[in-house]
Amino acid sequence: MVLANLFLSTDIQFEIAHCNFKLRDEESDNDEKFVQDFAKNNKVSFHTRVFNTMEFANEKGLSLQMAARELRYDWFFQLMVKHKFDFLAIAHHQDDEYETVLFNLMKGTGISGLTGWEGKKDQIIRPLLFTNRSEILDFAKENNVQWREDLSNASTKYTRNKIRHKIVPVIKEINPGYLETYRATKIRLVENERLLTKALENFFDRAVFKRGSDLFISFDIPKISVLVVFCFFHRIFSSGYCFFFISHFS
């Protein structure tokens, strides 16, 4: 709702898309009506869709959170194609990003899983990634922005909520500036990933040659030894993989 109000204060043309996942019965319907009324009162075009999220999750063997994510993004991109929208704006903020990084770290990840999100990636933009949950709530209260709280956010049965309510408070106690610390670390990780990727691309350009067909590849053996080392470290420090399909040595 803060993001929608910020857009209202600009000349940016935008529309609102709302997903009703039918996971909280009447509460879900009330959320939908709340957003629809906001759009109507502010003369903003409104799109909504009801999903049978539980059935979809069972069919696909997904958690409810992953099922809802897949459903909404598929629909969002359908809307973008149909209405020729330029961007999909999502209200993720720094706390969301930090929780995602912790989640990735617990599952196992490489550099790309530790660098969080980009403010803009292809058609997805995250205008609030510069700020955090506390600042957003302060802005909402100071500017009388109305919102509805998803009651499931307080439940710890979901992994992300456990991270938010059980783990992050302990981290904050140890380091109150944990978000700033992560942002600084993220910058270093992004630069490291770019360096490794660029170095690997350069070595491939120098040591791997195609001759007429993609099935016929030559390798410069003296250079390939260095390439293997870089590939090894790149595999360790990022989520990328290195595959060698050798058909001929020169």
C-alpha cells in the first residue's frame, strides 16, 4: 500500500494486480475488497484473480508458499504481455531480502544466492529495496496510509516466518546494524561474482575454439589448466556449473 501511494504521488502510469489465494477464507476476500476499493477511489485500473492454491500445491507437490509464488508470477507475466506493461513493480524491502538470503544459506547456495535481489532485473523492479520494514511502517503511519495485516505473517509454521520471528531478532540483538552490514557484504559479493564470471569468460575465449560445428571443439591444453582452476573456484563460490564436452584436443 505504501508503494501504491508513492506511485500516486508521481506522474507514473500504473495499474494494480491483486491475488486472492483463498487461504484465509473471509479474510482473503476482505483483503481483495480493500485493495479494489483503494483502486476505485483513486481511479486506478484494477486486476484481480482467485486461485485454488491448496489444490495447485497438492497437484504440483509444492509448499503453499511456493505454489502461491508460482501462481502469482505466472499471472503477472500474462498480464504484462496482454496489456503491454513495461515493468512489474514489487514492494520487496531490505528485510525481505535479508530473510531470503538466510533461507538460501540454510538450503545451501553459492554467491548468487547470497547477493539477494537487484533493484531492477529485466522487467521486474523493486522500488522499495533501498529501505526497510520499520521505515516503511513509519512512513505509512506519518502519511495515514491504510493497510491490512496478513494474520498468517505472525504464524511460525512457515519457514520464512520462523526466520523472521525466531532467527532475525537474535541476529539483531547481536548486531543492531545487521541490515547495513549485509548491504556492505552484498556489494563485495556482487563484485566477486562479476570478477569470477568475467575471468572465466575471458579464459574460455582464449582457450576454447569451435571449428565449423558446435560438435567439434578444440582446447588449448596449456591454457586449459588455468581455466580448470578458475572453473573449480567458480563452482565453489557461485551457483554456476562448469561442463566440458571434449571431442578433440589440439
